[in-house]
Amino acid sequence: MGLADSDLSLLFVGDLAIRRINREYLQKDRPTNVISFSLQEGEFGNINPAALGDVVISVDTAAREAEDEGVSLDARLAFLLLHGILHLAGYDHERSGEEEAARMEAKEQELFTLLKAEGLV
């Protein structure tokens, strides 16, 4: 089963909610832009092969980042969604080395460029 056949839960929240989620599940007491939770890992990861996972995005943080970067909020949200999905697909930039981080960044840029070329962002 590929990603195209997978289910994804997407939740847009504010900084207060994502900070609470980040603190409770990742022990980081601060807001962040995106958090992904895989439903394919762990003890019950094989229960539903179609359930890829959850992506939680802080619209508050995304709006600040969009303004700082001089891009639209829609473009920033699309990029964060791509980032979250790549985490669910097994890409990692935090726990792996620099090579894996570079691989993830290259894939993000490749996919985001495709979205722009299609006029989706």
C-alpha cells in the first residue's frame, strides 16, 4: 500500500493547543509549527494499514513564519503539511544525521516546487 492509498488526519490549531500537545507528547513546553503522529509505528501500528497518521499545524505559528518569510499563509500551510506528511512517510531531520536531514529538505523542495508549478500554492 502506497501513500496514495492512505488516510491522513489533519488538525489546524492555535499556539496554545499545539504547545499543550508538544508538552504532553514530546516533552517540549513551547509552541511549534507542525507535529506529526504516525499510526504505522509502535505496538499497534499494524491495526489499520491505511491510517498513515495525524498532522497538527499551528496556524498562529504558520502566519508568523509566512510574514517573516514574505510568503502567503496558504503557501506556508502547504509547506508545513508536506513536512508533516514526509515525517509520516519515514523522513526525519531531527534524530537522524545531516545526510537524512538534507534528503528530507530536498524532497520537501521537490514536492513544493511541483505544487507551485501546478498553481496550487
